Amino acid sequence: MDDLEKAIHLCYEPSAADSALRAQAMTFCDRLKADPSALIHLCLDRLQRSPLVLVQFWCLQALHDVILLRHASIPPADLSLLRPALLSLASDHPLPAASPHFLRNKLAQALAALIRLEYPASSLPDPFLCVLPCLPAADPAAIDMFARFLAALDEDLLSLDYPRSPEEAAAAAQVKDTMRQQCVPQIARHWFDVLSLYHSSDPSLAAFALDTMRRYITWIDIGLVANDAFVPLFFGLILAPGSTDQLRAASGSCILAIILKRMDHRQKMTLLSSLPLSKVFANPDLVQKVPALVTGYAAEALECYKKLGSADVDGYSPLNLLEEALPSVLYVMQESEEMESSNVVDFLSDYVITMKFPSEKHAMYLRQILEAIRVQILYDPIYRNNLDIPDKIGKDEEDQMADHRKELLTLFSSICRITPSVTQLFVRNLVITALSSSESSSVEDVEALLTLFYRLGETVREEAMKTGSGLLGELVQMLLSARFPCHNHRLVALIYLETVSRFMKFVQHNPQYISHVLAVFLDERGIRHPNLNVSRRASYLFMRTVKLLKARLVPYLDLILQGLHDIVAQFTNSDWTTKDLKFPGSEDGSQTFEAIGLLIGMEDVSPEKQSEFLTALLDSLYQKLKGLLSDAKEHGLEESSAKVSTIQQIIMALNALSKGLNERLVMSSCPSIGIMFKKTLSVILEILLSCPDIRAMRNKITSFFHRMVEILGASILPFLPALLKHLLVKSEPEDMVEFLVLANQLISKFSTSLESILEDIFPAIASRLIEILRKDAFSAAPGCITEEVRELQDLQRTLFTFLHVMANHNLSSVFIAPSCRGCLDVIIQLLLITACSHKDILLRKMCVQIFVKLIKDWCTNYNGGDVVPGFRSFIIENFSTNCCLYSVLDNSFNFHDANTFILFGEIVLAQKVMYEKLGRDFAIHFVSSGLQGVHCPHELAEQYYEKLQTNDVKDLKSFYHQLIENLRLQQNGSLVFR
């Protein structure tokens, strides 16, 4: 090998040398590509002399690149040398017959690139006729090369299956027009000869030619292929007993390309009726070989039916052609492995929508479609155990099946809506079959049946759901009483419960079925199911059922409570650290307690019964917490221990239980319940104080206090000082957000009753927030919002909400209490900066509203006597000009944005309040130092002062808006005042 051959070898064989030597080789090869002319001469020479495949490939790749990327810089003389050389390599002086496919493909791509840029404008002779093999003399290698050349040109330029620029589309149209004039008939004859000569001796070559032909049928004259020569040949290749599957599929794709060509619908009918597809339909084995052809033919017949109706065309009806094809389409759906790629579901969806009022015959087809859907959505029994656990394999299979089912179930829903009687009867027969042959009903069959039953419920209209029209009443009764032998399997149990819940509206209007529903949820089909994933889901769905049925369940209250007694005990006795008891989302079983709370909390239940049951239940949970607290004091608690998990579960149960209760019930009707909640609250607070570092438990305790605020009312106040102080210890941004949300709830609930508590803890709140929200905490770089920054932004929004809630609940006195005075300056400056320049307009509006409230509270008259010394002058000299003038003048203040315009309204209102509270001191400073400081004409400043003195805020807002717009124009040098 010479240096070039060695370098090329090193470029393509990384393991042949170290990286440094390989880099030298690549540099050497790149240097050779610098001069297009020299590169063309080098490559053409090496293609003739070198027997090395890698060298030949490098040369062809280099020629392809220089044609595609540097064609304009190639000298005309070199182009004259390059054109015939490439054509010769593809025809009379070809690459060796044994050349690998990738080498022949690269030659085809290089030639296609040349044609794309030069044909038909240049002096390039007709390249297609130059490389067209002469049959029967041409050898298979030449035929293969010509097919690759046509395929490469299709992919590079002609095909509309790829995105094309307008320039590429125009070039493709020009090439097609010229080819139609010069060579397409000859190429079509070549295809016919290849198929005739090689379909038996070399089926792969014939199939390759057919694949190329398929690409070109879409735009060549249909008469060249839809004729007495080609059509019998195509069908002969499909129907011949000795044909290969590859040859059949390729022939079918060519026929499909003919069928899909655009034409008048009457002409399309003539074409469809002339094709002997009935011979294919008669042979199920052949139908499986050409599924796309079968579906495509049916789809075109359906399109003709849409346009022409049932009218005959040359003795053929579109409906007849469609009916002839339908059984084969359904067979493809049930049996073919290529069901999805052959667009069967798309066609059937179109068919179902088109046949809105099906005849009995088409109703039969719909039943067959329903059965085909059922077969297609069946799980493979091989995954049965994996799906029951479920392990990784089972979860992957479940995800894949969910994707596979989407279009199929959409089709099923369409049939449900169009012919509900057909689908209801179909589902009914499935249920009867599954229950009557219970021993042979598999997990997969029952799961598919229930999935269809569920989807049927999704499509039932509300009125029909209420009345149980058609077979619905019978179906629901069968569903509620059904007990399948495979009910223990997770998939079956879950979809069964979902389906029962789907038809709960029917039960709501037909209360005679309530006892059946309760049996479903309370026995081994629901909450007592051995699979914990199922029992937890049943708990959630049962809670939703209780919310829906409400008072209708009162007569069954004793039955329900008795049925849940052991479930409640089991919930608080489980080892929640085991892996099997970790559940996604909120489905942890606590919804059983929420359901109990909803039931017991209803007004229809007597106070005696409410008090008796809830007191006993709360006492049980209280005793367990007390025992766990005692143990924690003695032995301590670790975050990952079973005892911590149990404490958390009990708190969650209490939280869920309280959701169905209210303050009137707990504190007035049944005071014993309130007493038990307060006793429990004391223990929980003591647990928090004993275990301050267990964050997950602290979050659950915070959530529990949210609920206690609502149901215990003012009696919770004594617990708050210890709780709030402790929640501030070691609090991260996320913890502070939760703390402030709780504080906002407390302030909204108790208002000034919270004043002394807030005065005690506000300094700690302020100092902790100032520490966390340091100036460099936020990234200003676009696209750099990390999770940490997002948390800080959330905390910032919650902080201003907290200050806003305080100000608007008459708690501004807290800010100026002796213990809080040290934080006041920082808080006021933070409010001012945010009101003037924060990117979040809603936060700016909130801060302006806070200032308005503080002005009303602290500035009592015009002549001194302020509650806060220095606040009056701060408002006049800083807030009024910086926020109400300069920030609005800034071009970033966008009056076209709705939120910004609302902020502007608040700023105008603030000016009005400042005038009312600060009088002429404000007005004089704002006009003289503010407006005149930005060169506002004297007469406009006077008009502003006049507007300020009126009671018409709307008029002031309109004038001030115009004034700001004029000042902005003045700043830009284009203002003319009138």
C-alpha cells in the first residue's frame, strides 16, 4: 500500500494505530480534498487502479462531497471528465460484481447528486438511458446498480416523503418532467423485462426492482403500469404458489401505489373493479402476505363510497367493493403481525364514522370489528406473573400495551357512540361467557373484557347512565355481582374496581344497587384484596364513591363501619418500612379514614352516633401515638425506623379523617370529639418537639395542623406558640414556604387574635427569610433556573403573600412592635425594591397594595402625629417618586400587558391614598421634585394636581396614563405638547 492507501486504512480502522497516528492520517486525507480539481483526478484514477474497497469508498465519498458541497468551484473541464466517468462506473465499466452494497450505494448517491445539480440543464447526456442495462444481455449486477441509482435519486430529490425546500421541490418537478419526456417509458419496459426474466431465478433482484418501481409509480403516467402487461404480472407474482414472501410484498406495494394515485372517483372505481383482488381475498394466507394492499384497497373503496354513494359505475358499486374487502381487512387485524403498519385501525375508524346508520349487514361487520379489537388488546399469557407483581418486565409490558391500545380503544369508543346497542350486547355476551365458563376464563380474557366494559362506560350519555337504558341496567347488575376466579390477579382486580366506579352515576340514581357496591368495596374484591396495590386503590375509589353517594349511604352506616373496623386497625399496625407498602402518589390507604370522616360527618347522622364512633376511633389512635411517644422518649427515633413510619401513617389517618368534619360538629354538636382531637394534638406536638430533625414527619404534622385550624377553631391558639417556634428551627426554603402558608391560614382565620404570637415570632421569621433570600441567591442568566433557584422564587412569592395577608388583616402593628422594630427597615426596603422593579408584575402589585395599607394605618393625618417616625417622609421622598413615577416611566412598564395595566391602577390608587393621608406635602413634592424633575411641562403638572384633588379615580388614572406616555415621548425627543 502507498501512503494514501495507508492513510485511508487508518481513517476507517481506528484500532489499526494509536490516536496520534490516526489524526495524522486524517489530516493527510483532508489536505488532499483542498483542491477540487486535483481531488477529482486523484479519485477517478484510484477508482480504476486500486482493488481496495476502503480506498474505493473513500474516493466515492470524496466525489459525492465535492459534487454536493463544492459543485460551483469545479472547473468545467473537470466536470466534463467527471460526468462520463461516473456514468461509466454505473454502466459499461462497472464496479466489480462482488462489490459490497455500501460501495454501490455510494456510487449511486454520487451520481444522483450530479443529476440533482445538472440535469436537465447542462450538457450531461441522458444519464438514465446511459446507465439503463440492455436486457437480456445485461448481468444482474448492472440491474442492481441501476435500481440503486433510481432509489438514491428518489431519496435525494424526487420523493415527497421527505421535507423539501421550495427550490428542491422545483428542481424535483423539473427532473420528473424531463424524465417523463425522455426515458420513463424505457425504464418501465426495463422493469417489466427484469420481473419477467428474474422473478424465478433471482427473486431478491426482482423484489429490489419492484421496490424501486413503487417509488416512481406515484408520479409517472399510470398507463405505463396499470395495463394489461403489468397488472397480470403483479398478481401473478402474488398468486403464484412458488413466489417468495418478499416478492409478494413488493408486488403488493406496487399495486397499492397504483391504487393510491390521485384521480376522479369514477375513474378510481373503474380501476378498483378491474383489479382481481378477489383472488387474494379468497386466500387467507395471501391476505397475510399483503396486508397493506388489502387495507389500502378497502380505504380507496370507502373514499369512493363517500363521494359516489351506492351508485353503480360500470356495473360496480363502491359499497359492494367495500363489503368484498371488509372480511379480509378484519382478518388482517386479527391475524397479521403487520396490523399496525398496514393502517387497519385508521381505515376501520374512518369506516365506522362513515357508516353512522349501519344496516344489519354492517352491524355484523361492527361486531366482527369489536371481536378483532378484543383479540388485539389481550395481554400475552407469558407475562401473567410479571404483571401481577408487577416487576420491571411487567411494568414495561403494561406501558407498551397502553400505547398499543390507544387507537384500538378509540375505535371501540367510536363504535359505542354510533351503535350503543351493538356494543352493549357484545359486552354482555362477553360477561356471560366469562361467568358461565369460569374455569376456562383466563386472566387475559377477563382483563380485556373489563377494559372494554370500562370504555363503554366512558361513552354512555348522562341521561342513559341515569336511566340504565338499553342493556345498561342488566350490565351493571352483572358487573356488581361478578366474581371471577382470576380476581386475585392485580390487573383484573384493578380494572374491575375502575369499571365499577365508572358506572357509579347509575348507582346514584338506582339506589337499590348500593348494597352490591358496598359488597364490592368491602370484600376481597376491594379493600380486602390480598394485593396491597389493589386494596389501596380500592380505598381511594371507595372514598370517591362516598363523596358521590353521600346521604344515600346513611342507612348502611353501621354495616360500613363494622366492615371497616379491622381495616382501620390493620392500617395503623402495619410495618410501613417494607418495600411492598410504598405506594405512588397519595394512594396510601388513608382514604379509608377520609371516607369514614365523610360518612360520620354528614348532618343526617345523629350527634350521639357521631360522638360514640369518632371518640372511640380517635382514642384508639391517641393511645397508639402516646405509646410511640413514650417509646421515643426512652429509646429515641431514627428517620428510617418502622415506628416513625407508623407515627406518620397515624397522623395521615387523622388528617384524612378530619376532612369530613367541620368546626360546628367538633366544637359544638359533639364536644367530646374536639377534646379527643386536642389531646391527640398535644401528643403530636410533643412528638415534633422530641424529634425535630425528621423532616418528612414534620411536613405531615404541618399538614395536620392545617386541618386542625379548620375544625378546632380558636381552641388551637394555645398550641401555636410552641408549634410555630419549632417549625422555624433548621428550616430550609421549602420548609419556610410550608411555614408561611400555615401562617397565612392562621392569620386569615384568627386575624388580630394572633397579634401577640406574631409579635413574638416575627423577628425570627424575618431574620430567617433575610438570611435565605440573600441578594445573590437568584440567577439572572437565562436558562439557568435550577431547582434551588426555583425554590427561592417560590419562597419569595410566599413571603410577600404573608406580608400582604398581615397588612390586610389589621396586623401592621406587628411590624412596629418593640420586638420587631429591628426588622422594619429591611422589610420596607425589600417592599420598595420589589414594588419598583421586580419582574413578576403580580408581586409588584402586591407590594404596592401593602404600602397603601401601611399608609392608611400609620399616617393618620396631615400634620404629624405619625405612628412610625420617618415613615411619612420615606413615602413622600422615596415610594411616591420611585414607584409611582420612575418605575412607570421605564419602557419595560408595558401598558399593553393586562397584569401591568392592573398594577398601574394600583399605583394610581396609591397616589390618591397618599394625597388623602399626606395632603399637600405629598402633592407638592411629587409635582416639584417628581414631575418637574423629569421635565413635565408646568401646565400638565397643574392639571395632575387638579385631578388628584377630585374623587374620580378613573379620571385620574386616564389622565396619568396619558401624562406618562407624553413624558416617554419627550424622553425620546419626539414630544409635542398641546
